[in-house]
Amino acid sequence: MPGFGIIKGLKETARNFFGSYHDPGRFVTIQYPEEKREHHENYRSFPFLVYDGDPVKGLRCVSCKICEKECPPQCIYIVPEQDGSGKLLKFPRIFDIDVSVCMGCQICVEVCPFDSIKMDQEFEVSTADRFGGLILNRSKLAKSNEYYHQIRPAEATAVDAQLAAERERQQAKAAAAKSPAPAAAATREKKP
Amino acid sequence: MQLAFTIIALLILAGATAAVALRNLVHCVLCLAVAFVGVAALFLLLGAEFVGLAQIMVYVGAVAILMVFALLLTRNADLPATGPLVSKSWLTGVSIAALVFGCLAIGILASGVGQAAPPSPQLSVRQIGEELMRNYVLPLEVLGVLLTVSMIGAVVIAMTDPKPD
Amino acid sequence: MTPWSTLLALAGDATGSWLAQLKNLATHPWVVNLVAMAVILGANAAFFAVITLLERKGLGRIQNRPGPNRAGPFGILQPAADGIKMITKEDIVPERADQLVHFLAPLVMLAPITLALAVLPYGPQLVAVNLDAGVLFFFAIGTAGELAAFMAGWSSRNKYSLLGAMRAIAQMISFELPLVLSTLVVIMMTGSMSLVEIVAGQGSAAWGLPGWNIFTPWGLAGFLIFLTAAAAESNRSPFDLPEGESEIIGGFMTEYSGFKYAVFFMAEYFGMFAVSGLGITLFLGGWHAPFPFLEWVPGIFWYVAKLVALVFGFIWIRGTLPRLRADQLMNFSWKFLMPLALLNFATAILWHATAGWQFPGAWLCRWLVCFGIVAGAFTGLGRAMLRRRQVGPRIYRYAS
Amino acid sequence: MVDFAQPENAFKPGLPGAAEPACRVVPKYSDQGEREGDWLEISMGPQHPSTHGVFRMDLVLEGETVIRLKPVFGYLHRNHEKIAEQTTYLSSMPYTDRLDYFCSMTNNWAYALAVEKLAGLQVPERAEYIRIITAELTRLQNHACLMGFLMQDLGAMGTPLMYAFREREKILDLFEALSGARMMCNYMRFGGCRIDLPPGWLEQTRRLVADFPRFLDEFEALLTGNEIVMARLQGVGALSRELAINAGISGPMLRASGVNYDIRKVDQYGIYNRFEFRVPLGAHGDCYDRFMLRLLEMRESLRILEPALKDIPSGPIIDARAKLRNFKPRPGEAYGRIEAPKGELGFYLVSDGSANPYRYRVRPPSLINLTILEDLCLGQKVADVVIILGSVDIVLGEVDR
Amino acid sequence: METLPQLKTRLAAAFPKARLEIVPNGSPGNPDSLWVDAASGLKVAGFLKNDAALQLDFLSNVTGLDWLDKTVTEKVRVKREFKGQEIEVDEILEKIVPGYLEVVYHFYSTPLRHGPLVLRMRTENRTDRTHLPSLVPLYRSAEFQEREIYDLYGVIFDGHPDLRRLLMWEGFADHPMRKDYCEPDDYEYEPTPHGALLEKARRHYPREAAHG
């Protein structure tokens, strides 16, 4: 009977019409600003820098520039700190990320040997000032380890354990060598 | 009544003049449609409801649309014409127009309309129908059969595919 | 206009003589007609606003989303927001467009349809203009839509607009025939072209059943043909080719924006109300209640209820069906609807001719015979159409 | 890095000067003189509702019948291949997400497969399972959306598209839980996957796979028997078997023309040989076959997903030899291809031993499937052009690269 | 599928004039490729397509490659007259190997389900003799891919029915995928943390850059 397929289709849309009132499997819309979806721990938006303790001195970043090199869209810009004599210090003087260029690919996180850069979950980053507001500098990027624990508890705990183990190993090595080398910053001794 | 007639008459005249005087073909057709509508309005004004509506249906709905379609399907319809507005044989045209006008005027004057106008008969659709079915039943039937045959013929022609694909 | 004059008379009596003069003025035909016109326009405009919201909400629910719900509680202010947006939007006219025709097209589209709304009987006494040839008036007025579509499409100087205009004209002309043929059956069976009389003819009911035309075989078939053709006439899905946005962007409305676009939009909805109203008047008993014991409810209520139901049907179809192609549309009109409408005509004659049958069960017998003819024609024509195009379900094989 | 000392707009010397031909212009149709007035030339796109992105077709119509169609590409061209040649192997991975942004998982897989072939990496079993699961989920959502888009092109007011998107949302939720992003997953790595499945993910996926047939049944009831859909799709844009093979058509479009060629079966990459699934074949090669084939393939994908979700072993998810930083494969070349939802997605890599690929080439199924667009559209109506284009299934990110 | 040397032998028998060479692939596990000279490329491809044992009817992928001019240093032992004596000395010769553009074809067979067979063709140089035969008469799938290679590399395919640029716009002068392509120094102003880019931007957009 011609027309039967059309009637079957009409039946299907009617079912969805009524289903949208009682079946949450059909009605999946979330009213965004009022209700927000729960993000999974793995959810990522843009990078941030982790610090322990002091927001400036406690940055884990040693300005090794690996992330700058590996960043696919080249949105990271790092200038290491220098001391009075011009020697490069293991600390970023400038650490900028152009969020309008960043594509949130997480490669900087993966290649960072110091667990210093991590992915944030803050996604409401819109700003009226595209040029100033979307270039994040060091102070805007720095977020505490506690915040990291808050957004990614499992991963942060694992990272902490790994860092502690590393530190212990370094200390053990230092103790074994009875090193005359400066004990400071031993945890971060690595070729940039 | 007078005022309405004047307005409508002016509309018809303006539409008809524009239809011959404008350079853009599409504008001409649209103005012609305006003139048709004006004529229909005259019929309505005179109480000839059925005729007025039929006028709109046939002239605006069919004739004007047909012209429009013809325009759409021919090329360069929207280019302005380049020839002179007044043709060389304008005298012939004017004389024919005058002749037609004269005939019409004589006819109208002879019919005695100009004198005391009789009360206009209120022609309802029912009356038209009864008239058609009683006095003019044979022509109506012939016409009806003709039209039905032509319609069925159109359907039959449409039903047969020229080339099955 | 009886209700108005009654109301005004009551008011005049109650408040004293200085109002009597006002009463005299108010009962003047010009004033009454203007008021009636304003009421019809206002009511339809309000209805238009409600229907746009209903459509968007309904489509949303059909598509499993909430629909507009930001403007006001449950989004009820959405039509107002849309209106404000449309009015305040920049009105862009293409530089090379034919300015005057481009400006006039929406008006030519809207004005006649508004006139068509005036002849519909909304209730027992609620008819603005009771024309003898109401049906004829309706179709005469409808032709202006074609002209308007052409004006819009041609004056925009846009190829998509032109394609849309051509499609619109071709479609409207093609579907006018089945539309008129299906209407003609009702005119023939009622014996009147007056919409008021057609409604009046559907009130009487045997055994308390509604005497609507749709409950006869020719009425049922006629209604379906009418509905299909009406959807095509008012450019509703699945016949919305003239503005088929996935193919020719906006059809003849491509180059319209702002309030002019809103006028087109309004004209489209008014057109839908008008043809739906005509369908209600011709086939669904107009303002009549379905059963005699419901007659105490005012007729306007039944009219609006039927209108909403029909319009929601259009929305439902719009939410379900994809659109046809232009040539298929023509085929559908000329090879399916037209023969069907002609056969329906014959069925109606048969129905009329057998009205004298007196044996018990005659009515049922007539009904079944006539229905059999119509249903058989429907199936046969439909099958033939599908088969000719070699269209049908397929079975798929899998690689071994 | 760019040499800034270069004068502005300087093109390097040594380019073919004399041999540089002017861009050849196709003979204008107008040399057929008198017919010119009957023909309507339309530029469909780049801003058009149904070109699926910034794609343009130069159409010449006679009435509404297409008598010439030339696709114009490049509006989204960003020279993905050049970018990839200037960065490391790893850095190209997120860019592959953006090729066919509907199917980032399969794009990742194709690239990872090519690099693994080049560098001789072994993928652990668990990672292979994860890859198959994500790839088939990708196929589900791509095919569902494609059918929705096709119906949108047919003018169905987005209802099927909304149903498809509803299901796609559920799959994207899974992708987000797994990889952190809904569309730009950047999930696979050379020799495995980036992170292991989060807890509860498999359970969620199983539930989705169990619920999915309901959606398919509804979709089928809504569309496949619909007379209008059949009338619009059947017999439109028929592609012959020979032309399909000759023009390098791949994916569901090739199989709709009746060619039994599914790279999952032919190459048996990954661990596809462990799964039972059938390859549906079309007989007519028209839009309806292409449409139906995707529906049938979705059912087959479910047949792969069910055992895959059941049998997934535990273990490492990445080859221990795979290095993230300083990844330098030996000089050589490799071509890795997979059956992406849109067709054969291949990556051809040439290594010169450095950290950047010497040559990085994407074989874009969307682009190559468009080769026969003009052949399919000639003689059809303008309304068919959009559905033929829709049934080809293109994503402009991949076409223009 | 038969091995590449076997195929080469058969091809050499079928086309005695053709220059065939097997190009080894450094990457283990990946197939070697066959280098055919441009003159007999079309004939060889036709053979591959129609041969009953091969039936390589599916040209999957066509790739362009750019090889720059290379300076090869080699040590040669040459005889020199030195103080009236002829002695042999080592001399380092610097030789410039002219670069060329290369097109790589990947063939598969749909009925026999084997492949890929990798075929290569090379142009004579990178500048003016960049002609190769088009495979479009045999394989439609080459149509857009050859256009793309023409666009991005500048290889001119003789016999292509519609050789226009594919991705870049008509009138674009360069071939961007070439290794020595230098991007034109004009782009929109975008503030950026990168000093070098900012410097470059300042030259083009002094006003915007001053505000930014």
C-alpha cells in the first residue's frame, strides 16, 4: 500500500514527540548555563602550570623549552630567567600561551619531563579582549597543586607519588655519592 | 460610487497605459495585471460578483501568469528594450484604436445606458447557475464535456512517459 | 453584523442617549466592516504568533529537544522576540534589484491572503463577508500568490530566487487543479458556492453523528486530496520546494531580510490558515460541534480547535517528511492527484445517484462501494507511480 | 622557522619559469553560442546550506537539469602536509584529528598505523582492542550523522539529523571520558594508545552498544520504507562498478556499487581478523544503496563491538619501544591505510631519519570520492546534486587539507 | 602477488625499451618500489592494470615528492703529475646531483585483493623539465590527485584532461609543497607572544602593532 512508509515514519516521530516528555534516553538536552554537565576526569581544555607552595617560586617548570618545541601550533613562548651574570636559570621569566592558538592537544603535558604543565578543565574562557585576554602569561597560568588535585584527583596523586619517588631516588643517589655538588635543586637536575 | 468608479477607472487607465509604454517587459506584464484587477473591481462594483471573480481568476491567475512564464522562459527578458517607444506605423495604430473606440461608444450609446439607469439587477450565483442550467444547458454541456475531455487528455498525456528511464 | 450591533445596542441602551449617536456611527457599514477586518486581522496575527511558537516547540519535541524556552517562561515570549528581531533587522535590498517590484512583492503576497481570511465563516454568525461565490473568491484571490512569488523571484536578480520563483509558479499552477477539483465535489454535492451554506449543509447528523463531508467516501478522498494540494499551495513540507533551503537556499525569498521577510513568512502562515480554514469549512463541518450535545460550546471554539489540529498535522508532517523533487512533484500532481480527483468526482456522482436506495443497510452498502472505488484508485495509482519509477524496498546481500 | 630577511612576497628563484603553464581553463560552455541564453550558471557555494562546508560547485543548468558541474576546492586548504613535514611525527597527531573532524579516532589510527609500519612498532593486544572499539564507535556516529545530513539535504527539517546527533552525543561522551575531548581526541600514539580506559568505561560502552539497535530500528522505520525517501534516492546518482573501481572510490560508496572491498577484510589490519562481520553490498550503486549500506554497516559494527567489549584483555596499552620525544624512524617509506568511515584513509610517510617526516601524505577518501561527482550529477536535477553530494559523505577538513 | 624482481623481469620482457629499476625501501617490512621512466610509465601502468596475474585496477594513492639538488662528496683516486712523477692521490670531488620531482603510485587489486605495488616516476629536474605522463586515461582516481601534485609540486602531467590548480587559487605562482618553498611575507596582523613574529607583523601593520 503506497503511503504506508510515510505513516510508519509519522508514527515514529509521534513516538519521539511523546517520548521526549518522559524518556531521558531521548531527551538529552542540558540547559547549559543553569545546569552543567559533569566533566570526566580526563576532560581537558587548556594547559596550566603547576606550582607547589609559592605561586612564583614554586613553579615546577624549569624552562627547558621542550613543550615549546613540541607544541604543534607553536602557541607556547618561553624565556628563561637569567641571573645577574647572564647565566640561564631553571625558571621561566616569561611563559606565555596563546590560548586562541592552542588546540588543547595535550602534547605539552605528555612531553614534559617534570610534570609541570597540566591540562586545565576550565572551559569558560571567553573574553571581550581577544588580543590581551587570550594570551595567558605566567601568573595567569600558574595554578596550585591543590587545584590540580581538585580537578584530576587520580592523576595528581599518581604524579605526586612519582615525583616523591624521583626525589627519593635523587636524594639516595646524592647521599651515595656524598656529593659535593649543590644539594639544591637536585630534584630537577636534568639536561634542558 | 462615483468616487470608487473614478479611482478604479484611473487605475485601469494607468495600468493599461503603463503596460504599453514601459520599456521593461516584466513591468509591462505586471501593469497589465493591475489593469485586469481594475476591470475585475469594476465588475464587483457593479455587483457582478461572479464575473468579477472569474475575471481575476482567468486574467490574473491564468493569462498574466502565462505571460510571466513565457517571460521567464525566454532569454534576456530583463534587458531593457532598445527600439523607439513609438513605432513608425503609429498612425495605423491610432486609427485602429479610434475605430474600436468609436464602435464601442456607438454601441454603448445605442443601448440606452446613458439615460435613466435601470436598477441594477442583483445577480446571484444561484441565478447564474439556474440560467445556465435552463436556457443554456446545451452549450454548457458541450463546453463541460470539451473541458473534461481536455483535462483527462492532459492527464493521459502526462501519464505516458515519453522515454522510460 | 449582528453580534456587533447587538452588543452595541445593548451598550447604547444601558448608558444613555449620548451614546446613541455613537451607536449610529458604530453601526455604519464602513465602521462595522473596518472593525470586522481589524478583528480578523488581529485574531489571525495573534494566532500566527501562537502557531509559530507551537510549531517550533512541536518540531523541537519531535526532534527530542525542548524548542525555544529562553524568552519568558517556557519561551512564550519567543514570538515577540522574533518580531522585534525581524523589525529591527537591517532591510537589505540588492543593489541591482528592481526596487519597486522588490518592495511590492511581499505586500502582493500578504494582502490577498488577508482578504481570503475575511470570507471564512468562523461561527454561526461570525462571517465578515458572506459572498455568494465564496469559494470562487478564495481561488481568485489565491492566484495573486503566484504573481507575488514571481515578482519576488524576478526582482531580486538572484539566480536562486529565479529558480525558486519558477518552482513556485509551476507548483501553484499544478496543484491549483486538484485543489479546485476536490473543492468542486463539495460544491456539487452541497449545491452552493457560498461557504456559509456549505457549513450549514454539514450540520445535520443522522443518529447523532456528525454530518461532516469527511465522513462520506468522496469527502474523505476529497479531504486528503485537498490537504495534499493545500500543503503544496501554501508551500508547506513536503512540498516546500520553492524555498527548499537545502537546494536553492531560500527560493524567491533569498534576497529578503528583516521585516519584508517577516511579511512573507506571515503570508505563508496566513495562507496555511486560510487553506486550513477552507478545508475545515468544506470537509470538517466548519464551526459545527462534532456531536449535537456539544452544541452549547461556541462555534468559534470548534473552528479554532479544528484549525489547531490541522495546523499541528502540517507541523507533524513537516517534522517527518523530506521534500519531493520538482519533477516528482509535478508527476505527483498530474499523474496521481489529478486522476484521483477526477475519479473522486465520479464517485461523488455515484454517491449522489444512489441516494435513492432504500433497502436496509443501503447507506453502508453505498459507503463501502464508493470507498472501494476511491481506495482502489488510490492504491492502483500509487503502485503504478512507484512501479513506473522502479521505486520500492530493496533487499541487500552480503559478501560471502 | 621562516627566514625574515626575505624580501616581501619573494618567490624563490629557480622555479619553472618558462615551463610554468598558465592555469588551464576549461573550455567555456558558451562557445556553443545560441544555447547560451537557455543556460543558467550557478555557483553553488562556498556559502551554501548543503555543501557540507566551504565547498563550491560551478553548475550549469538547463532548466533545473545539470549539464556541467565543476567542483572547486581549497577554501579550507591549510597545507596540512606541509605543516606535518615541518614538525615532529608526534606533533602531527593532533592535526590528523582535524582532517575529518567527525572521525578523529580513525584518523589517529591511520596515522599511527603508518608510523608503526615505518618504525616497526608492535601494538599491544589491549591497545588493538581499544582501537577497534573506538574506531567502530566512530563509524557508528559518522554513519548515523551522515544519514542525518543526507536527510537534511532532502529537506527533512533535521529530524533524522537530531536523532543521529542524540546518539552521537552519547558516543562523544564516551570519547570525552576516554581521551579528554569530544571531537579532537588525539588519543592514539605510535605503538598503542595514550591512556588506559577509565574505570567504568567499558560498562558504559556496553550499555550504549546494547541500546544502539533501538535507534537503528527507529531510523529504519522512519526512513527506509518512506516512499518519498525512496523516490528521491533510488535511481539517483547511480555509479557503475567499473567506474567506481577505476575512480578509486572507496568505503561504503565502493561497496554500494557492488564491489566487495573492505580494507578491514582485505588488509586485516589491527585484529579485525578475529571478528565475525559481514560486508553488505549494493546492487545499483545509487544514493539509496549508499544510504542503506551505511545503515547495514552500523549493524555490522555492533557485531564487532559486542565481542570486542567482552574479550578485551588487560595488559599494557603501548609498545615499550615507542619513544615520545626524539622519535626518529629509520629512513624508508611506508603506506598505512585503514577503512575509515568515509573510505580508504591512507598515510604515506617518507622518513629521512630525522625527527620530522620527509614526506607526509594523506590519501583523503573524501576528496577522491568526489572525483566522479560530475559524472554522477550530469543529467540530474539541481535538487539531486545536493543529495548526491550528501551521499558521497565528505568533510571539507579532509577534502581541502 | 609475484615478487617485484619477477615482475620486473616480466615487464622488461614486455617493454624492452623501458628503464626499470627497483628502489629499495630502507624501512623493514615495507615493500620496495619500482622506478619506471616517464616515457614508458603509461604503458607499464596499462600492463599492471590489464595483466591477468596482477589486475591492479585500483590506483589508491598518488603522491608527489620533492628531492632537492644534492651535493655528493666522494673520494676518488686520481693520477696526478707531481714533480714529474705520476702518483695517485685521493681527491674529494664535489658533485651536484640534480634534484627531481617524484611521483609515487600505490596500486591495489580489488578482484585479487593484493597490493600495494609501488610505482615511481621521476622528472628530469625540478625546474623546467617536470613532465610526466598522466595516468588519468587509465585510472580516473588520478584525476584530482594529479591536479593536486601539479598544484603543490609543479609536476606537469601530459595527457591530463583538466590540469588546473586544485587547492590553491588560480593565478597563484608558486608550488607550496616544494622543499625550498618560502612562504610569502604577508599575513594578517595577530598579536603573538613570539617576538620574531611580532617583529615581522610590525613591519606590515605598524598601526595595529603599536596598539597591540
